[in-house]
Amino acid sequence: MANEKKYSAVIVAGGKGYRVGGELPKQFLPISGKPMLMHTINAFYLFNKEMHIVVVLPKEFVSLWQQLCSEHNFVINHRIVVGGETRFHSVKNGLKEVATEDIVAIHDGARPFVSPELILMCFNESFEGQYGVIPVIDEVNSVRRLTDNGSEIIDRSQLKLVQTPQVFPAHLLKSAYELGYDSSYTDDASVAEKYGVNIKLVPGEYTNIKITTSLDIILAEQIDKYLSKR
């Protein structure tokens, strides 16, 4: 059928992520006894067991990941792709494994708690509107901008914090990534906007945290316990 949705996800775990601490990149650190990246992949598998999942990893850690999958009996089907010099290049590598006619989600490997409901909303909105869809949450802290004379307050009601998954018709995002790298790109939406793709914001989830620091690991353990009781 011409209007049938075909789902793909590119889970970007190509960074080294040593800010969390320890000798391993953060995507391999355990949450409730299981590597973080397995939680992330499982979130998309729970959404749609037939979807095409691409995982982008640093070249030097591919064998470790395969070993971890064996040790944890992790059998969710996914294709491994080697990451690039930057996140931009890692996503571009992952997109090569995505069919042009698909709707594709680009998701941070360090966001293991994205819900099936949020994934569904992003896919549906992108499919219906044929534009990019990104989840956002409100900024709850006071924010100041640095100036030549010190700093000034920013109206936080005009700010949104961006999350993933960022979802697009694959043909649009693949074309956008052919434009080439620009250091001003901060996420997939910024790449797509440069190509002229419209972006729609949808409500994100406060539990959909990006794990960056060692404190986030502690918080992640509590979020995992909370979500497992729902």
C-alpha cells in the first residue's frame, strides 16, 4: 500500500561519552543490571517489533557490544553501523541503512526511557504532515544570557528544551544530510531546517532524560524503578 507506514530508527551511540566516568562510554554502563543501550533499543522494539533498527557505534567498541549482547542474551534484531567523526557523520552513516520511503526516528542512545506513546506520536505526526517532528519540554529554571556588561534575564516562556526521537520522512532527512557538515548544526532538526524542512514541536517527557553525568546514572536507576511499576 502506498500509504502504509514503514518505521526505521537510527539510534546514535557513536560517541565516547566519558563524562559519566569510568573506562567505558556511557551507552554501555548498566542501568538496573543491563547496559543502557539495551534499554534504548528495547524502547523502540516495544513500540513496533517489526521496525528496522540501526545502531551507530564507535568502531573500537563494536566487538564489546557484541560480547555484551551475548552475555545478556540480547536478541532484538538490529544492524550495527560504525560512527563517524561527529554526530552529524554518525547519523549520515546510519541513514545509509534506511529505506528512502520509510519514516525514520533519530534517537540518542543515552535516552533509554523514551515511551512507546511518545515514539508513536512523533511517527504519526511526521507521516501525516510530511515534516520533521521533535519532542520538547518546558525550561523550568531561570535562565540568563551573558552580555558584554554581565548578564541579562531571558524570558523562559519563549524557550523549549529539545529531546529525541526526532522523526522525519527519510527521503527528506537523507537529502538534508547530503548538504554537508556545518559546525552550527546542533541536532537533526537543524540539519533538516537548513534543507527547508518544516519542523513541528510536540510535547516531550520529563522522564526522557539524556544521561550525561554520573549523577544522571543515579537518577536513571530511580526512573527505571518508577517506570517498571506503571
